Amino acid sequence: MARSTFKVLFYVNGSKERNGIVPIMGRVTINGTVAQFSCKQSVPKTLWDIKGNRAKGKSKEARDINLALDNIKAQIIKHYQRISDREAFVTAEMVRNAYQGIGSEYETLLKAFDRENEVFKKRVGKDRVMATYRSRVVARNHVAAFIKSFYRRTDMSMLEITPDFIKEFAAYLSTEAGLHNGTIWEKCMWLKGVVMRAHFNGLIPRNPFAQFHISPNVKEREYLTEDELKALMTHEFGDAKLSYIRDIFVFASFTALSFVDIKELTYDNIVEVNGEELVSLFGVIAPSVRAAIKTVYKNEILKEYEVQRYIRISDKISVDVYSLEMVIALAFRIRSYGAERVRNAILERLYLRKEKTSIFFSLCNSIKSSEYQA
């Protein structure tokens, strides 16, 4: 068995010298790990013995400084011995934190959970949502209830946690809390994350949950068949509100937009398609698109004032933009692979619409032809 190495020494930080006074720092070294700390003491630079790691001379100032350093060293040795009796592996950071009254020796699971939840709450509305915060709070409360039920305590040290803790917690959520597998997985992941980050931050020497795995076993969601979707689209609701909800659902089905995205949808998100984008969409040259547009107007298939607008992008740039009706008309007049794909998409998804549609959309040039959808 390798011999444990433990050493405490003191030194001065010359880079922070002020008027000849320098702060005294301490360094703990254990088995190759190093942790530094401030001794909250200062000394004249001329009074410090670099080799002896203490103040030199027998003046009252030197004696007071050395007495304070001896007291610090005694406390660190005491913490080191206590932690060594309890832990198989001791780091310098663990001892330093114990001396300063912070870190692993005084860290508890619920305290760590609460601290992380408070940090998470401050991010709500920025890059986090309130629903996720509430889920974390519920997970924390389940952990507290488990500790109280299983260990008859209000909290426990992070150092006491074993790999069996989370297994017993999962069983508790199933048998006592009555949760289903997907929810159990979620609560265990919040707990596992708290302990994992405590390990990464050096608060505990190991991650007891590193080998723990649980499957959410999420049930595959059912979906509407084509016939069911057609029946929904053609059904006449007596309540206008239900018709409105149906339209939103069908729109989401065709566009693959989530409810949150539809909720945030504004007129600014609806943009017309210009001639350059039509060229890219149909995979033809610009003269072919312009000729097809002229034919549509000449044959009075569409009215120019209904489907075409002239917009100014800047003082020197203006473009014509076209509505969905024009895109559909061109798709059935232009002979190209891109036009064929648009026709197939239209026939597949839009032929059952009963009311007139006035939707404008944008197809960016960066989208590949295989990604176009009506």
C-alpha cells in the first residue's frame, strides 16, 4: 500500500506587496494534490524567512504571526486526520475546504439541490422555462421525502451517498410515490445531475451514480392516419371555436410546427417568395419562370394584383414577390424535377382544403431541393 504524503507550508505572495507588506498564503499538499488558501495574515517582506516558511526573529510581531500560523497548521492537521479516518481517498482541496468551513465536509445533498435550483430559477425567462424549474423543485422534494422516510433524517452529507442510494430512490418513487417509469427517470436524472456536478467541482472525491442507468421507456405516441386527418379536415363543427382549434391542429400537422412555435407565430414570420427563390425552387433558369408567369396572367388564371407585390428592400434594390397561389400555378406549368416535387406535395397535402387559402411563404436559397415542402 502506497504511503500517504501530507504537507503544510506557508509562503508570501510577493506580487501583492504594498508598502513593503505582503500577504501570507498557505499550501496543502496531499498525495500529489495541491490546494492554496489565504491565511488572513500579512507580514513585512523583510521579516519573512523564505526557507523557514515563517517570520524570523523574536520580536512581538514575529511571535504573533508564527503563533497564528502554528494554529492554522494544527487545525489543518486535525481536519486531515478526521477526513482520513472516514474517507479512503483524501485530496488537498477536501482538507482546505474543511478548514475554511466550506466544501465537501459540510456539503449536504438537499443544500446542493437547493443551490442549483436557485441558480436555475434566475435563468427562467432567459434560456430556461418555469415548467422545468418546477420539475426540479418536485424532484428535490421527492429526494427530501425519501431521505426522511428511508434514513429518518432531514438531510445527509454528499459523502454518505452510495450507489445504492439512487436505486433505492427509484424504487421509492415507484412504490411509495406511485410514479410511472417516465417520471421516475426524469426525477432520477435531476438527482444524478446534482451529484455529478458536485463531483466535477471537487466537492466529493467520486461520483457514486456514475454506473447508474435507467430507461425512460417512453410510450410511442399514437398518430392520426391519413383517413382520420381527412375526416377531421372535412368535418363541420357547430362551434366556431372548435373549428378554429381544428384549423390550428391541421396547420401544425402540415407544417410540423410545435404548439409553442405556432403560439409565437406573427405576420413577420410570413414572407412572400421572390423570383430568385422561384428559380431555385423549380430548378430552371430565370427566363423560364418569367415566361410562365406572363402566361398565367395572359390566360387570366390569376390576377396580378392578387398574387404579386412590388417591395423595396433598399434605396437601390426592389423585387417582385409572389403568393402561394402563383407558386402552385407555376408548379403545374413548368416541366422540371423541382416543379414535379412541388406538384406532388400539393396534391398530397393541400387538395382537401375547402376554403380559399392566402398563405405566403419563403423558400431560402440555402435549402436543398430534397427539403422543400408545400
